[in-house]
Amino acid sequence: MLEAYPHNRLARIVLWSFAALVMAFLMLPTLVVVPLS
């Protein structure tokens, strides 16, 4: 799917921002729990 639009910068930016949001959402519980434990 990504190879079909290598020139589409907007799609790449949206994809990377979505990936960053998912990573931040997954890292948030760890960052909260570790200092408390």
C-alpha cells in the first residue's frame, strides 16, 4: 500500500503522525506506572 504512493508526502506525514500517536499512547502507561512503582 505504501509503495503505491511514494510521491504522496501528505499521506506519509499522516501515517507518521498516526504512528507517533499510537507509540505515545502505548508509552504513556509505562511512563506513568514506572515512577509510581
